Amino acid sequence: MRGRQAAQLLALPGLLVLLGVVAFPLLYAFFLSLTRYSFLRPQYTWAGLARYREALEDPYFLHALGLTALYVALTVGLTLALGLLLAVLLHQGLPLKGFHYFAVSLPMLIAPVGVGLIWKMILHPELGILAYLFGGVDFFGDPRYALLSLALVDVWQQTSFAALVLLAGLRSLSREPLEAAYVDGATSWQAFWRVTFPLLRPVLLALLVLQTLAEVRTYDLVYVLTRGGPGSATDLVSYYIYRKAFLGLDLSGAGAMGYLLLLLTLALVALYYRFLTRG
């Protein structure tokens, strides 16, 4: 009992800091979402759930939610597929292993703002090398390409993390089921699809949760590369909530939208974990 009490006392400072840094802003944002507080009228006028109803009736917010759902599906799908491919290649024992590990890890070491600035120059319609090779395509200024270009830049950075996590998962798998499959005459593809992939499923689903949470919060790349444009072609929900709060000066409306996004994300994560814990 003494050991447990000592552990609780040692953990208390960290819990208090966590309470102040995380819990207080969340509770304050929830309180604001029930009022009509704004920078123009800094008064706590009670509104109840009216701000949530207004958010659900806001066509721009609904557009941002739909755009974010498409963006998350695109980035998470590509990130997991490319990460799995890289992990399998690295697991095969390529020559110059240290160099390959460094090359794969490098994008993950760069801050998102730095990644945005690098790719903004590479894809610049007049100065960028890729824009020149593709005949002067304005990747971030053309609504047809803006969202896809933003997603590919995000995938370029996030694939590093996915590859390293999946590589760790591959290294942790037991060799006996795979060797038994080869003894039974399975090909490399059959052994991977019927043995390795099912054993890797918990790691994949955990990574799916982490990547979904990361992509839903995408803000840095949007701010650096497109500012939500052209028009509203890349106006993801995190950036729209930022504009609502600090450009529209409507803190309570932004708080309501933030909590709706939080509830949708929690529901999605709960669905993921249901599949994660099945069997």
C-alpha cells in the first residue's frame, strides 16, 4: 500500500500539469460553445445548444467536413499502402541498410511547416521544377489539383512514420508460421497475404487510428501551402475552425464546431477499436 501511495504522490504533479494544460482548455472551450462570446462582443451571453445547431446548418462547415473526410480517406489509404510497401522492402535486408533507414526517416524529421515551404518551392508554377516538368501546372492554384497536391505532400511526410511502425511490427512477428507456410508449398505472395498480413493486422489498425487522428487535425500544410484555397478547394475543417475563431472573431461558434469535430473523431476511433479488438 505504501508503494502505491508513493507512486500516486509522484504522479500527482504530472497529473496536475496535465489537468491544467489539457482539461482546462477543453472545459473552457465547451463553456464558450454554449455562449455567444466573440472578440467583437466579449460577453458571456448564454445560448445553450444553439451554436451547435447553427454549426450543423452552416454550409461552409459541412463542406469542410466533407472535404476533410475525402482528404483523410485519401491520405490514410496512401500512407498505409506505401508504408507497408517500404516496410516489406526494408524487412528483406537490402544492401546499404543504414542509408535506406536514414532516407526513409528523413521526411518525418522535418517540421510540417518546413515540409510545406520545401514543396511550395518545388511545385511553384513558375520556379518549381515539377511544375516545369508538367508544363507549368499550378498545383496549388488550380482547384482540380489543389486537394490532391496537398494530400500527396502530406503522404510524403507521413509515410516515414507508417513504414517504421510497420517495420517494427514485421520484426516482432514469429517466424514459425511463415516457415510452416513455405514448407506447405506457399509462394511468397501467398505467405504474405495469408500469414504475415493477418498477423500484422493489430499493428495496421493501431496505425490506422493514429494516422486518422493526425490527418483530421491537418492545419500546418493548409496554412503554408493554400490558406484553404483556391476558393474553398482545400478548406479543411481544422483550418475553417481557425478562420472562424481568429478571422471571423467568433470564439463560441468555433468552439461548437471544434466539439462537433471531436465527437465525430471519437466515434470514428471507437469504430476502429471495435475492429481492433475483434477476435
